Amino acid sequence: MRWSSLFTVIGGVVVATAGLTGLLTGHVWAAIPFALGAAIALREVRFLQRLRAGRIRER
């Protein structure tokens, strides 16, 4: 497990959660950090899956 990837996923989830909380409380602008945080976390998780499967090499 790469620690930098783990921290990236955790950070993305935290930002996405904060954005979702903002959206649920009526702040439309919170859709931007929600989308960015979710996209970053998802991208890093997919990278880790490809790395584990051996389809790509370590960066």
C-alpha cells in the first residue's frame, strides 16, 4: 500500500463529504468541491486497482 495514495483517497473523501454536507444544507456552490473530491478519490482508487492487478508499473 502506498501511503501517499491512501492519504489522497482519504483527503478526497473528506472534501467530498464536506461538499455533500454543504449541498444538503442548501449551498449550491458546494457541488464543486464535492465533484472534485469524489473524482480525485475515485481516480486514485482506480489507479491502485490497476497497480495491484499489474496492468501498470509503479510511478
